[in-house]
Amino acid sequence: MLNPLAAGTRLVRRTITFQVVAVAALSLALLAKGGAWALAAAAGGAAITAGGALYGVLALGGGIAPAGGALARLVLGLLAKWLVVIATLFIAIAVAKLPPLAVIGGAVVALVAQVLAMASGNRDGNP
């Protein structure tokens, strides 16, 4: 039996795992360029990963609800996600003065890992 909330939770976990592994690999590779570059890549990836985790909690955390409530949770989760992402990227680049290319690189790697995690689910329709 398909439980869409459980399937969504599994998808969020798999996505976070893919993102952490991909960003860690990028950070290790950039460690050769310097500690600031590795930290910047980790910060960019952490922004996307934390935003996605927050979205998963807010969007899927309320259980079964009427359509209006479910839509409100989805919108709230999306707004919170991008607020976290933009704030983290701003802090990493403007406040901490980390290399912007590495910060954006970490974010891009996390987004690509997100797409790959979502595409790698079971082919029978269940994540």
C-alpha cells in the first residue's frame, strides 16, 4: 500500500543524503585550493540542504489535511526554504567573505544532487 507521506519523507531523507555526500566530495576536492574554498563550498551546499530539509518538515509534517491546509503548508515550506537559502548565501558571501565561486559551486552541486536523488527512486512509482 502506498503511503504518500511516508514516501515523501523517504524522498527527503534520500535527497539530503545525496546532497551531503556530493557537497562533502566537492569540499574535499577544494581543500587543495585552501580551507576557505572548502568551507565556502560546504556553506553553499549546506544552504540548499538545510533549506530542503526545512521544506520537507514544513510541507510534510502536518499529516493528512484538507486541500487548503496542504497548499498552505507547501507554500510556507517553499518560502521558508528560499529564505534560509538566500540568508545563508548572503552570510557566506557578504559577511564571512568566503570565495563566492566556491559558495555558488557548493549550492549548484547540492541542487544537482537533489535532482539525481529524486530521479533515482524506485521505478514502480514509490520513492
